[in-house]
Amino acid sequence: MSDLARIVETFESLTPESVARLGELYAENAYFKDPFNQVHGLDGIRRVFAHMFRQVEAPRFRVTDRVADAAGAMLAWEFTFRGRGRETLVRGATHLRFDAQGKIVYHRDYWDAAEELYAKQPLLGPLMRLLRRRLAAR
């Protein structure tokens, strides 16, 4: 199995228990950033993923596309979870960079929190839709 196939398989089958094994993929000094978190180091990355499992029910990543070379990769993905009795779908992309040993040293998630998360919330949704209509080109 290629390194990228192993990375994808790990993300797609991530469990609370497998978070402890992220050191198999990430370098000790790896950097991680998403719309809510920015951490340096393997322990911080483990905390981010462990927190995800505490915050939502049944989180699951599904990689829908990938582009890679020896230095890095871009992964398009869908993230589903249940929260407050509803299933939510978030679409995004991850930029990965690898060190000479093939471990992840840079992980940056790109996704639109306003569209994919805030607009789906009962209290924030109407406000986000109003803002979107006002800011859209006509």
C-alpha cells in the first residue's frame, strides 16, 4: 500500500482508539491548521482529533479525490457527523506536505465554516443566508 493510500485509509477509518496511532503518519513536529485549530506537534494534532470525537457523534471522513507527488498531496473530502439528532455534511480539502521519510509535516484543512456549518444551525442559519444574499453579485 502506498503512503498516500495508507494516509487516506487511516483518515477514513479513524476512531477514538486509532488517534493514539497518528504518530505512524505525522512527524513529531508536524503543523496542523483548520478553521478552528492551529497546533504544532503530534500531541496537539492528537488533541484536535480526540476533541472531534467528544464533540460530535459518528464522525466520518470520505476522501473523494486526491492529487499527489512525492512532496505532498491535496485531498478532497466529505465529513459527516451527527449532532443534536441531525446528520451534517461538510465538504472540504486538505493540503499535506511530507518529510523525507514520508511523514506528514504540514496539514492544512480548507473548508467554509460559514456555508458548511454555521448556515445549517437553527439560530445562525437565517442570518448567514441573509448575509449571503446581500453580498452576492447580482
